[in-house]
Amino acid sequence: MTSVECLRQFVSERLAAAAEDIFGVFQRAVVEYEAEIRRQQRLLDVVWKPEIKLQRIGACSRHHSACM
């Protein structure tokens, strides 16, 4: 193998390793962004579609014959 071929192989290997590192960081960033989007969507759902639960406050009053 000539020195030019060795250099070409070395550069190719380093570029491939750098590309793998970049894609790994990119993939982690996408996962984090997706988690943040889901979190914000849940917050928006609470604001735009609130769930209202009604409960009776207590037993009927002694002064009223029927419960509300």
C-alpha cells in the first residue's frame, strides 16, 4: 500500500468515526426534543381541555328536605 493509499484509508476511517459520533449526538438530541414536545403537549392539553370533576361537598343540610 502506498503512502497516499494509507493516508486515504486513515482519513476515511476518521471521517466515518466522526460521522458516527455526530449521528449519535443528533439522535440523542431528537429523543430529548421529542420528550419535551410530549411534555408541552400534555401541558397544552391541560389548559385547552381541562378535566372537571364534580363532587358533593357533604351530606344534605338539615334545613333542606332534598339534596342538590
